[in-house]
Amino acid sequence: MQHEITRSGPLLDENGYLREPGFARRLLPVYDRGAVKAPGWRIKEWDYYYIGNDRYGVALTIADNSYMGLDSVTLLDFSEPWQHTASPMSWLTFGKTGFPSSSSKGDVSHRGRNHEIVFRNDGKTRSLDFFMKNFCQGKPVEGHIDLSDPDGESMVIATPFKGKPDHFYFNQKINCMASSGTVLFDGRRYTFDPGDSFGVLDWGRGVWTYKNTWYWGSASGLADGVPFGFNIGYGFGDTSAATENMLFYDHKAHKLDQVEFHIPLKPKQFRSRGSCCTASGIEVDTADMTEDYMSPWTFTSNDGRFEMDFVPVIDRSADTNAGLIRSNQHQVFGRFSGKAVLDDGKVIEIRDFMGFAEKVYNKW
């Protein structure tokens, strides 16, 4: 059962607890950092944008995790394939980054000694500017991208954490934003045209528990000339009131129930892809297995409305381990093929539809 939030109101009550766990199709709950009652060092706020087409993509992040801040730039080329990420950090930010309380309007920026990222939003157009002097092999990267903010529906979710009533995750995902602009790196110009390039916003605010593993997938593009995309995920918090699984067709949201990621496994001591046996053919226990992120995945749903194959192209992996703080990320970019069923029963079939799916483990 999926509980839909249909009225606007404060996200948190006087105790700092979620007033109404569930999902919405627009940003109806109102976030106020000042209403959070949990320890200030547990508050996490971020804006993440991914803009891409079939050939290349760019991802930009500004994050304020209270005890530390993060600015990140990722550039991906699917034809080679190649990717590079640079993520300078700052310490003890505690909300000083100054994120807007709403995603509908407002600006946020952050700069370091050799970089700057700026997100501007006047309520109609989002403008992203960035520069990083030593992005890769001492070479700089810079770019400017504009995204149209369609007057349509999005995925909004308010998720509690069991046993931690003052912890919550408040999130909006906006898919299928037509994008235009350029990124310059190493003598090459990466051009994004609104006819084939689309962006997604991951707008997150909340108080998270210390250890989490989440799964997230997203894609935006055209299906027979109509804007189509999806947001899928689970693993964070108590999603009994609602999941974040949703389809978008012509900027209208269609709610899904449960979607499961099937990441292939391989024996830890062997490199052969997709096999669940040793070289001698003897089956091994799953405790001796590890994810094989670059072999084909599948996705299934409990109601048959989202059934996809996924062929990886790039695994944007990183494992930052500083003892008490760790982030083990596998954001895999690739091509989806399969079917999705809208609320009215209309079947959308896609083939080689570029997007990403990820598994992330955090101690933060």
C-alpha cells in the first residue's frame, strides 16, 4: 500500500518527527532545517545533477553533511568508455553552505582553492556552472548547462528510520529535464542539446542513521518522441508507507510498488563473469560471492510493471575508507531494455535506453 501525500504542510512536527511518511507527486511537504531536533552533525543536505545523452554525461554535486562538505564533478564518455571523478572535501560545514529549503527556487554555490560549482534556479530555468583547475592529470574542466524545469510531476518521498524517530530522509527526484550547454576538457567540447540530452535532479535533505546501503537507478530520454524516464530504489529507511519507484511519461508520474535489483554474482577468488561455480564446476556458498557489476543485470517488480535488462558500460566505483567514515560506491552507467507499464495499462517498451543503477554503502 502506497500512501500519497496530497496536502502541503510542514515536513516535521514540534518534536522533529516526520508528520506524514509517504510519497507525493509535487514538493508538498515544507522542509525547515531549523525544525530538526536531531544532533546537528547528523544533518545531511545535497543537490546532485546528472545530465547525459547516449554519448556522454556529466554529474555535479554540492553536499553539506555537517561534519564535512563535498563538491564533486564527474565526466563520462560512453564511447571509449572513460570516466573521471574529482571530489574535493571541506570540513565542519554544519549548514554554512546555505542550501535553499525548497528545490523550486533558490541558489547554492561552493568554492575551494582551485574549483567552484554554482547552481542557480529562478523557478523556471536551472543554470549550472562549474570550474575545476586540476580535474584530471593536471588538466582543467569547466562547463555551463541550462535545464528546463517542466511544469510536471516528480518523485517526492518522506521516509522515516525505524527506532530513530528524529531521523528522516526527504527527497525529490526530477527526471526528463531538457538540457543544453557545453563542457570543456582536454581540448574537447562536450555539447548537450535539448533534443537528446536530459537531466535529473536528486535533491536530498535529512537526518540519516550511521550505516546505510542503498540502491538507486534512474534514466531519462525519449520513448517514441515522448519524454520518458524512471526512478527506482530502496534500502534506505522504513519504506512501508511508500517506495520511491516511479515512472514519468510526458512529465506525468505513474507510481510503482516494489522493484528489485538483481546484480550478478561471481566467486570472490575467481574473475569469470556471471558464474556461480568454481573453475571445477563446484558450486560455492553465497558468502564466498561478490557482485559482478560489469555483467548484465536484471530488474523485476512485484506487479510486473517494470521488467528490464541492463547492460553496463562504465562502473563509476570508489571506496573511500577512513575508519569511522566510509563510502563504497558503484554507480554503473549502461543501457536498459525492457518494458514499463503506466497507471492506465499503456506499455512503454525501450531498447538501449541510457541510464544508471547503483549500490552504495555508507558509514557516515
